[in-house]
Amino acid sequence: MAKTLKEKLASLIPKLREERKSLMAEHKAHKISEVTVAQAIGGMRGVKGMVCDTSVVEPDKGLIIRGMPIMELKDKWPEEIFWLLMTGSLPTADELAGLQKDLKANGEVPKYVWRVLKSMPKTSHPMAMLDTAILAMENESAFRKRYTEGMKKTDYWEPALDDALRILGTIHTIAAGVYRIKYKKGDLIAPSKKLDMGADYAKMLGLPPKKGQTYEMMRLYLTLHCDHEGGNVSANTCHTVGSALSDGFYAVSAGLNGLAGPLHGLANQECLGWVLQTMEKFGGAPSEKQIRDYAWETLNSGKVIPGYGHAVLRVTDPRFSAFNEFGHKYLKDNPVFQTVDRVFKVVPEVLKEHGKAANPWPNVDAGSGALLYYYGLKEFEYYTVLFSVSRSMGMLSQLVLNRALGTAITRPKSVSTEWLKNQVKG
């Protein structure tokens, strides 16, 4: 008999709790990391100081979700990925249908949210609109209501899951509404009772279906951006806010505010911008020699080539490979995709010659923009909103699991520069 997501988690959580309890009892003094001055000053990069079971990023392999490399999951639908993130296994057909039914049941966006969005300044950034809408929906929080009434700590995960389903059931509808309101695309398009999340999102944006390719592209985009372990800015921010027992609406809105930064989710639009600048300079899709010359021109002017390099990866991001594979299948004759593909052939070698890039290989942002552009999304500043719809799956799954396991409030110890100077002297 098929289980709902809540029933599935209820069967898994006791074992997970016992596992964590045993680790604490038997190994709590075991050291797993040391911290250098460079790490303390440089954003704690590489410091092992938190636990995230939904995914890991291996420098030589890329994103691995619950033990499964992302390239093995590229054809899965977003709802399947959310179930995998939450439970550690892919859903059966019945479980997938049940989850989709739960998400549809949570899919009505309150009217006050649309009033809030339509009252915002016309110059508001689409990310600010999305974050504000999610925060406004805090009024819907089951966790806040249950916590106010009083409940056992061991039950915290249940209303946290209710909030997660409410957010995930509506965020793509809100995001599509943001697009249509911000860019004056006409009336809002109501969600479908039949389409899956990716296809429904593309439909509500008003994108031409292109024989179903647009739906397939959107499913791929949402799947590839779903999670990236626990230390990235959006996941870490959501986790920190949630660790104070702030409900999912507060926590996800906070995480999305971090995603809006140029060094995180905003990077995808910068990558496509550089590609289009290159095309404009050469009057169309440039040759490999022209790309090489322009890459050197960019680097010699003190700028970086967007989309190349990664904080963790030391190989081509497999998510880029998935987008590149999709492009070769459906839009190999498109000049923008051709340019992205040629840049991939040329730029890593240029960066190796340049010698200053720790990782000369492309990350996911190097390829995603070309696909969005081809399928009708040409408003660059909106791209991070699509990233947000996807990344909410990772943030919410981590939040619910941390509620289930009773993860402590985040409170690292800070030190002063004077303390560091004294330590170095010592």
C-alpha cells in the first residue's frame, strides 16, 4: 500500500534519531575538522562544521543526491527529486501520484499575496517580489499555529512538513505570477490540476510549449538546481534561521534573500550576458579563435569569465553537462547555444594558460541561461527566481529533517582579529 510522504517519514525518522543519538553518545569528542586563519577570514570555506544528508558535492564528481549522481537523475521530475531528498529513495508510481496530489491540495495562493505583489513598486526586483510573497504567506504556517498551541519536540517535523508542502505547492505559481506582473505579460495563468510541477510552471509563465520541449527543459532545470549540500549561502541561511525554530516561511524567505546575491544565484544571468556580449562583438556566433581572443581580452582587463570555476568542484559540473546534452538534442543550430558550446571547448584551456583559476571548468550557470533564452525567457534578472523555485526543494527537505532530528540552534563561536593575531604570535 502506497504511503504518503508523511507516513513514509514517520517510518524512517525513529531509525535516523537513533543513529544520531548513537553518534553523539559514542563519538561526541571525535574531531572532524581543523580551522586555519585563512578559513576563518575567508568565509569558513572547507570547514566541516554541519551535517547535511540530502546531498554532497564531491570535488571530482559533482552533485550527489542521497548517493545518486545527478546525471543519473536528470530525467526525473522535480516531485520525484523532492521525495528522494526527503526519504533517501525514489518514489514508486503510487507514491509519486500521492505526493503530486498533496502538492495540488496545497496549491492555492492566498488572494492577499497577489494584492501584496501588485502593490509593490514597478521597479522591484523579481527576487524581492518572490521573497516578499513567501514571507507574506507566513500567515499560513501550520508550524507556528501548532507551536503556539503547544506540542512535543518529537512532533515538530509534522507541521514543518505541512509548511514545506504548502510552500512547494505554491512557489512555482507565485514565481510565474511574479513574472507576469513584473513584465506586464497579461493576466495570471491559473495552475493546472493535471500537469506536473515543471510543466505547470512553464505553462503559467506563458512560454510556448515547442512540442513539449519547454516542459522538458523546465523539469530539467528544476531537477538540476534542487540542492547543493548544506553550506551554500541559501541552504545555510535557511538552516540557520530554521534552527531558531522559525517556521519554513521565515526560513525559506531568508534563504532566498541569500540566493539573490551576485556571488550565488544571480550568477546565471551574468554568464549569459557575457555570451551575448561576445556574439554582439563578432556579429553572431563567433569562431573558436574569436572566443579565445575575447577570453584573453576579458582576463587581461582584470575581469573574470562568468560561469567558469567553482568553490568546490575541480571538474566540469555534471549539471552543465546535462544542460549541454539537452542543447545538442534540441537546439544545436541555435547561435546562442553554439556560442556556449564553443566557449566550453576554448575557455578551460585559456584559463589553464592564464594560470590563476583553481578550477578552469564550467559550472551549472555557464549553460543554463542559453536554454532559458531559447525557450522565451529573455528577462535576465528573472533567472534567479527559477533557481529559487528549484532550490526551495533542498532547503525545505533539510529543514524538515532537521526538525525531525532535533538539530540544535546554530551558534558558532566568533573570535576577534586581535585574538587571531595573538594566536599567531603564540
